[in-house]
Amino acid sequence: MSFSAWLELLASGLITGGIYALVALGLNLQYGLMRILNIAHGEFLMVGAYLTWMVQTQFGLSPLWMIPLSFALLMLLGLAIHWLCFRRLTATSPNLDVFEARGLMVAFGLMFLIQNAVSAIWGGELRGYDYMTDPVAMGGAQFAANKLLVFFMALLFSLALMVLLRKTLLGKGVRALMQSPAGAQLVGINTRTLHPLMFGIGLGLSGLAGCLLSMAYTISPAMGEPYTVTALIVITLGGFGSMGGALAGGLLLGVIEAIGMHFTNPSLKALLSYVVFIGVLLFRPKGLFAK
Amino acid sequence: MNSRNLLWRDLLVLFGLSGWALALPAHASEFAVSMALTCLMYVALSSSWGFFCGTSRYLSLATSAFFGIGAYTTAVMLGELSWFGVIALGAGLATLVAVVMGLAVLHLRGTYFAVLTFGMAELIRHAISYFEKSVSGTVGRVLATVPEMGTIYHTVLLLAVLAVALSIGLRRTRFGLALLGIGGDEQRAQTLGVNTRLVKVAGFAFTAAIAGGVGAAMAVRWTYIDPHTAFNPFIGFQTVLIALIGGAMTVWGPLIAAIVFSVLAETLRLQAPQIYMMTLGILLILCVLYLPGGLASLRWQTFKAWWQDSRSWWKARRYEWSGDKARDKRKARENRIVGL
């Protein structure tokens, strides 16, 4: 294989990996902070993608405008869902284990509800639109412009979230809650505002990822589930609750999939990611990068 | 009622119900029989799931894998073995997989266990469909000679009765109590001398054996089998939903919920599949939020508590919206100033 072919392979892996990382960061925020394993995360991504598609085809608005809009809409939806479901769940669950199991079940319910609501509204067929499809040459290799844009945007927003968590007072509060919920509450961090806000931001990120995805790929009501599974794999790779781990894990999984698919066979893609997933869970349950 | 009376009551109810189910095909239409068959399938699946996962609180999402292993065994072996041989083989293979899987993953708890069993089920599904595509060179298998409807019905009925009877009987033995202890506090159970590893693997294997047998028996209802119908993750999800909505800790909860769901499924699913799935989602959420013990925990007091909750909620809203709350607050503030 020539150098440029390797470059192309690596880059295509990194491009899918960037999206994986963005989706996984949102899920990780919810799980790491509140122990809500949101199985419906991919469905919210799908909602974001459909919103972008609808606005693009109906009003001819550039998908770039939909990035902040889908983030805001999904964040509002997240606040509403937290207020309706998880607030009561936190109040009634006797301990964290029970809360985790019940939260998982609520998320399953949300998954059924949203996936089927979308397919009832917009139908089950594949949809998509053209946006920046010209190829771009870079270092002897060719890439689709929209995929490059998607990659850079995904990376930008992932890094923005990490900077937010690392540098601001809000982020400090969130990290404190992740390390020790009781201790954080003792020093005056209010979980009642921080939990809904972070749940909303998690969903907002998935809406944003959906918006980005719709620029480069076709969308359908069933598109969410594979992304949920991939996000789960990524956060196990990176370690539950670790943001840097999720970013690195996402990029790594994208590259592993691209290389694995190149050398074996595209239908092995799902098999490969599950093997990685189960291998990591069995042998390094704390994540690849844990000390 | 003491424990022995309860045992007799449960066994008598089971006897009556199974007699009724046995007599059903002679009187009912073909549609009703097929509905009853789906119902029995979910009774068997969710009762056996509830027996292990409900009491020990290990949330397994691998039911669809065991079901699929059974179904695929039928697809491959139906011509070569007798009907009962096929079902025994399906159940046996599923048990074998469960023992191996259980030894590997049953030391993990909570969400890790749920996610891992789901991952394993998907891995098995993808592995078999890859194997079929690249080694056998087919995407699915056609079942040419299938047994009569009556045989299938009686087999599934037998499995369902077996699952419920075992879950009634075993609940009272040391084994059942050990599972309950693991659900309560695993470390304490271990300290009290329960071999938790053995008990968990045995419970998991029991769930898998029933699911494998049911899969093997139900496979002949589809004349064409491919990995994606046999290992349909939805069967696993629905089993878990039924057990949880019914009340996974109880004997009769899963049975009641299975009947409700089969009726709902058969009436809604064909006309409006999306509405059916949305109803399922909403029911699940409402059930987890307002009835965490499941349908079996529904008592007259539950309705009373809901009524009182909603009334006190409404009272608080009225107090707020009518301006009384703001006025009381202002008064309290004024009193404080006067008091100074």
C-alpha cells in the first residue's frame, strides 16, 4: 500500500471517529454525572438529523445555521425530559443501583417512543440532501469536503466541551460532582440545577452530532441505534466518566474500524466493534487508559 | 396464609390456567389460538427471566440470543432429529452458551452486566449471520416440513407451565432463597456461605434453557429463518419489558403482563405498528415512574395514594396560582419587620 492510500484510510477512520467521539461525549456526560445510561441517545441524534433535513429541504436554509438551533432545541427537549422523568426517579429511588436500573428502563421507553414517533411522522425511507459534495485534494489524497467539515466541527465541539469542563466554574462543579456527589453537595454545588443542565447539554450535543451527520450521510429512523452502541463502546474504551478518554477512544475506534474493514471485509464491521467492546469490558473494565 | 398454603394456591391456579389453555384450541378460532401461542411464549420467556433476573437483580439482555440459538438449532436440525430431540438440543445449546457466558460475565454487576449481555447477544447475531453469508453461502434457511399447529401449541404450553411451575417451586428451595439473597446484598450472601458464582450461573442457565426451548419450538412458525429474525433483539427487549411491567419479583406479574401485551400486540401491531411501539414506550416509562413494583404490586391502596398525590399536587398549585402563597410570604416578612 502506498503512503497516500494509508493516509486516506487513516483520515477516513478519523472522520468517523470524530463523530463517534462527539456522540460518546454527550452520553458520557450523562452517565458520568448522573448514572443515567441513556440508551435513547442515538435517537436524539436522529431527531437532530431530521430537523436539519426538514429545515434544509423546506426553507433552503444552510445546514450550518441548524448547528446552534438543533443544539438549543434538543437541549430544551432534554430539560423537559429530565423534568418529567428523571426528577421523579431521583426522588423515589432508594439508592444509586436502583436508580441506574430504572433509568436504563426509562431510556429504553424513550427509545421506542422517539424512534417510532419519527417514523410515524416522516416515514421509514432513507432521506438526505446534497451539501458541499466536491472533493478536496490534500497531500495526495482526496476527501469529500462535507466529511472534512463534519470532522473539524465534531473535533471543535468536543474540544469546546472539554475546555468548558476544565476551565470554567461550571465545569469545576460538574467535575466535582463526578468525583464525589456527596462532597460536592457539601461545598454548595446545587445538583438540582446542574443535573438538568448537563442532561440538556448531553442531548444538545447529540442533536448537534445528528445535524453534522445529515450533511454527509443519508438519514433514516433506524440510524440512531448503531450510534448508541458505538457510543457505548467508545465510553467503555475510554472509561466511564472520562472525557479525554471518550475523545481518544472515539478516534481510536474509528481508525480500528477503518483499518479492520480494509483488511478483512465490510460486513465484519459490526462484529469487529463488538469484539473490541467485549474484550475491553472483560479485560480492562475501567477503560484502556485507566492507570 | 402461610407459605405452604401459598404454594398450594399458586399450584392450583397454575393447574386451572393450564387446563384452560389446554382446552382452548378445541373451541377457539385459529386467530385466537395463534394469539394464545404468542402469549404462552412470552409467559415462558418472562417468567424464566423474572425467576433469575428479577430476584437476583442481574438485568440480562441476552434473552434474544438464547431464543435465537434455539430457533437456529431448529432451522438446521429439524429434518434430522425428532421434534423433541430438536427442542432438547436447542435448550441444551442455549444452556451451554449461558454457562460459558455466565462464567465470563457474572462477576460484573449493574449496568456493566446489562450492557455486556446485550453486546454478547449482538455479537452472536452478527457472528452467525457472517458465518452463514461467507461459509454456508446462504442468507437464511427454509423450513420445509413443519409439525402441526397442535404439536407446537402443546410444546410451548408445556414449556410455559414448566417455567411457571419451576419458578413457583424453586422459589422456596435453598437455591431460590440464595438468588433472593444475592439480589438483596451479594456480599452478605457470600459471607453467609452461599456459593454465589454457582448459584448465579445455574440461575442464568435455567433462564437460557427455557428461552432456547421456546425459540426452538417457535421457529417453525416462520417458514423462513434468517439470523435477523431469529436473533431479533426486540424479542429480548419485550421479555424484559413484560417481566418489569408485570413485576419481576413475583410469580404472577409476568404472566398477567404477558397476557395484556399479547392482546395489545395482536390488536394494534398489524394496523398501527408505530402506535403499538409508542404505547409500549410510554407504558414502560409510566410503569417505572409510578409503579416500580410492577402490575403485581397494584393494590387498592395504590390507587388511593395516586389520588391523594394528585390532589395534594393540585392543592399546592392552587395555593401558588391564586396568589395566596405570595400574600402569605409578604405577611410573614411584614411580621418579621414589626417584630424587630
